[in-house]
Amino acid sequence: MSLLGGAVAAWPLQARAQQSERARRIRILTTQSENAPDGQARLGAFTQRLTEQGWTDGRSAHLEIRWGAGDAERYRRYARELVALAPDVILADGSSSVAVLQQATRTVPIVFAGIIDPV
């Protein structure tokens, strides 16, 4: 996930120029449990990379996270919730979370990590 901070930083310069006008809504659907050390470490790496690129949670970006914890029904419910929040982008880790997000939206960009075969 640490590489994904770079992906967000690579958004068009026009989007960066608009940062001061409106915080970007970044939503995250993770397959991890909120209590999992690996999940916390990944989230920490992601937010650190965003900060290094000038994005600050609560100021230029607003992060909202849903922890799927390996539960397929939870993935579906959270995918619908996150799409309903009108995000600028959704970050997903794992094929199962990406699949439900693709079913929930075809208009919101989905950035993903940890996918074996993205096709």
C-alpha cells in the first residue's frame, strides 16, 4: 500500500491545484481486520506516503476506512457504503474487495494493491 500514496500524488496537476478548494475524498476498503498489525502497518505506510506528498488527512484529503476482516458480506455492505459517500477514489487491497467494488460502481476510480491478476 505504501506505493499507492505515490499513485495518489500522481493525480493530474489540475487536481492538485484544486486541493485548497476541497479536500479529496479517499475511501479505503481493506480485507484486513482493524486489529491486525499488518493492516495497521499498511494503513500507516499509506498515510505516511500521502503526508510526504503534501496530502494531510482532514485537510487536503479525507480518509474513510472500512475493515472487511475476511467477511464477504461485510465487503458487499462496505462497498455500497463507500460508493454512497461519493468518493473521489477508492483504495482496495485484495481481489475480493476489488470485485465487490466493481459490482458497486463503474464510475468511481478504484486503485488497488495485492491483486494477483488485475485483468
